[in-house]
Amino acid sequence: MKIIDIVICLDNKDPKGFGRIRGRGISETESERSNAVPNWNPWSDNDPFVYSPFLPTHINIIPQVEQAVKVIRYDNEKTLQNQEYIPGPFTTSFDFSYQNELSQLTETTYAKRSEKAPDIKSFTGEKKTFDDGYIKPESVGSLPKLNDIGLVGNYGSDVILTEHGVQLRAGKLVDKFSGNPKLKAETSKYPIYSKKQSKISLKKFPTTLKLDKKVITDSTLTRTDIKHVIEYGLDNLDNPTTLTFKIYRINKGFGEKYKTDVFGLNSELDIPGTAELIFENTVGLESTTKLQEAYILIRDFISKIDRDNLKIISPSLDDISAHPFYFRPANSLRTQTNSSTFLSNIFYNGKTNGFGLIYSRNSTEVPVKQVKKEVPYLKKINDVDQTFAAITADNIFYMSTINTGVDDKKIDFNALDKYEYTQEDYLMKILPNTFSSVRGEKLIEILELMTLILLNHTHGIVTPPKYFKSSIDTLKKLIDRAKQDMVNTSVRIN
């Protein structure tokens, strides 16, 4: 007979409580096995359906009803005794409890008609992947890495042993009972990492570092708003007769839109609004080579604006520089057939194809400036190991069972759930009976300012004290914001 076989779990409520199950072989009926042993009772010593856990009790996964398990019989002469089970097979690495016989046996010869689970990772390079080979970016970080050891729970919890580190994660995956149908379908196929979780992280690093600051010199482009936009248009490239020039003034900035490193050939002008038409002129083309005449007139117009103030274009314009300005063809010109050939002849001071930024009279390009700035960096202190411990959650509670009570607040630990604190326990029985923690840096800031005021005030024998008004105003602001800045309501103690 087979030493290893597949059994379907019929009952997992072991009265002895050490993880036994009752099940039937995948290829046998209940009556076949029942007839092999007379006068048996469920969970009795002669129950032919009972299987003990093969793995140690503390790491065994008790299967759900209708789940498949692998069974081992280590005495082939006694087919109804000495039989133990190992959880699985499973075709998921993140949601064990939802699996049933159909989905579990997909990759075995016992497979029935069931949809195979999709790939979660890819290492062939044929698909675009993300960190650690995940196919979906939402899955990154959800499962233990290949070089780490993980003890994974039924869904959304695990313990990961990394090099010099331990992580205990609860709620690492999004709720699979979400009301969003699309998300619910995704969670049944892929591990979707949750933005919210409770986590305890322990880690040791080989050297001791500290956060410090250093001054670096960085090369950055000078950013400013353009002041004018120059547009030119031609009525008809096949038979041109008129050339039109327009000058728009940018009256005020509009976020990033008119920045010298953002505005371009296709940027729209807000008219009326942030942009205003201040000049328009139409020139008739009279020579026999009208396209060539247009090239020259456009280049001459741009050159005059670049080299002189706007007043040279028209007495109605201000006697100011147009810089920085952007010149470009009007949309009506760009959309004409063969416009690219015409525009390739409109070049000025290194700008080709009929458009470009002229930053100043001295430079067409935005100047690069050297800026000194202070940046954070990790400074090595010594070669001694450095350790960290972190607790991550929406609300963090430090609770001592030596609970004398303050201001009539006292946690009744006997009233809390004995197995696992419930949401009701946290919000109704623990939260009201704890106190917020205080941010020490903000408290010291207030104390230092109060000390400064006390040491530096002046007054006569019978006159009220005089303070620096700025210090008093600052202290009032700190006091007004004390509940927000000083008190941390998410970290609580009893």
C-alpha cells in the first residue's frame, strides 16, 4: 500500500486538543473504511478516520474542514493505526485558510477541474517585475525573502528571521473581506501589501552610525518665470501673403506653468488671465521669394527683441527688456502641412526649428548656479554593533499589570479577552484607562523659553515685570499648540 497518501479533512475538533483530525482517503468512501472496523465511535481509539499530527504540535497547522492533507502510515500491516498527517499540499504562500481540496491539489495528479493560481513572481526577465521579482508592485514586501526564514500565518501575519533581525508582522495584507469587488478578487490571487499594519522590528547593524549634517555644493538651474512669449504666424505656406507677430506679457506666475524649465512649445497661455496680448502686427510679404523673406523677417524680429528693449518694436510698449522670453510658431502655423521644413529655417542664436527660450542678453540658456546646502548623512562613530527596536501601529499601549490606578483610571485585565485582545478591548476597556505620552523635545522647548523669560525680565520695586514681547508671543503660541505638539495621544501608558 501507499506510505504517503492524500486525505480530506472531515472534522478538526479534537476533544483531546492536540491537533488530531478525522478524514477520509481521497480515493475511498466513508463506508469502505467504516466496514473495516466494527463497532467504532468518533475520536475513539478504534476510529479508522483519526490522524495525528506528524509535525510537532507547536508548529503544526490544523487544517480546515474540506482541506487536503498528506498522510503517512509507518506500519503498513496496520492500515487503521499509526497514521499521521502533514498540512498541505498548498498552492498559495499567503492565504492558507481559504484553500480547499480543489485548489490544493491543482499541481498534483489528483487534480480536478480547477483554475490554477497565477504566478506571483518572475525571474526570467520576460515580464516587468519589481523588487524581489514580484509581478505586481502592490505585492512588494509581503512575503519572506528567499534568503530569510519565515513562519507564515493563515493570512496577513508572519514572523521573519533575517540576518541579525526579527520581524513580527500582523495585518501585513489588505483585508480580504473588503467591500471593493476588484480588490477582493485580487487578494484571492496575489498578496497585496497593506499600508497599515502592526509590526515589531528588531535589528542589529555591524557599526554604530549617527545622523549628522554636512554642507555640499550642488549645481542647479536658475528657475524663474518667463516674462514674455513671442509668437509668429504665416497665413499659407503654399502661397504666403502675410506674416503676423504677437507679443504676450505674463502678468503673474501660475504655479510651475511659466517656469523657464517648464514652459515649452506646446504650453497653453491663459488669456485673459495670467497672460495678456500687448502687441500684434501683420506684415505683407512682397518679394518673389516670400518664404525666404518670412525667414528673414522672423529672425530680425526676434533679434531686435533680444538686443534692445521692447520700445524699439512699438512706442506703445514699455522701455524694458523682454527677458526671459520664449519664441515659437503659432499653432495655426505648426499644424500646416510641411511646416517642419519651413520651421527648420527659423533659427536664432543656437535655437533651431523655430522655437526656444532666450534667458537674457548674455545667454540663451538658463544659467547654472552653485548652491551650498546642508544635507543629512549617516556618520560612522565606531565599529561597535548598533541595535534598534521599533513598534509600529496606529495606537501603541504600554500596560503594566501592577496597576494602582491614577485619577480613577485602572485597567481591569480580568475583563479583557484571555486569548487575544479584541478591538472592543482596546477602544472601550484600555484606551479610556490610559494616559497619553509626552514628547520630551517639545516640553524642553517650553521650559527653556520660560526659564529665559524668568531670568531676563526686569521691574522696579513696585512696578510689574517687563518682558521681551517676542518671547511672550512665542510662549503663548507654544502653549496654545501644546496639546497637538507636546502630547502624543497614539502612545499611551497606564
